[in-house]
Amino acid sequence: MPEVQAQGKTFQCEAGTNLRQVLLQQGIALYNNRAALINCRGVGTCGTCVVQVEGAVSVQGWREQARLSLPPHSPTKARRLACQTQVLGSLRLTKYDGFWGEGDRPMWTPEG
């Protein structure tokens, strides 16, 4: 089973699991500030669940590619929408600042 490291926690999940769902189940602070209240609940349209991913995950679909190509996001940053990403192997995750997680300062890292 893949091992996921995020916000100082390490846990396992089944391969193919939706990344957003597993992070929320583990109590990981996936959303910054008020985005916790006004996100799209996993539809892939708001872009607030974006995280930097190191490890094996699914290929980006059209919805994720479209959302990450629009401001405030940038397709040049190696970030993924957790709600549109399936875990395929062990992962290390980092969440950045900004309402959408688009910033450059880490809010949390794999270690904490």
C-alpha cells in the first residue's frame, strides 16, 4: 500500500484512492483560511485543494489541466488538485500559502 506523508503525518492508503478524500479522512488541513468553507467539495472547479506532489499519482485530466492553467494558478508550478488526483504510489505533499494555495511559502510540508 502507498505511504503518504503530509503535515507531519505518515499514513497508508489503497492505490487508486482519491487524494482529497484520504487527506480529509486523516485530518490534514487541505484548505487555507476561508477556502475550508467555500470550496467546490471535490468537483475540480475552485482550485483550493492544490498541493505540491512528489511521487506516483494519476495523469492530469482535462478538468484539472484547465483549472491549473487559470489564475491564480500557473501550469509552470508542479502542483495538483487533490480532488482530481488518484494515489498510485508513495507520496510526499506540501501545501502553500494563499487562498488557493498558489503562494510560494509552505503552510505545511511532509515533515510538519
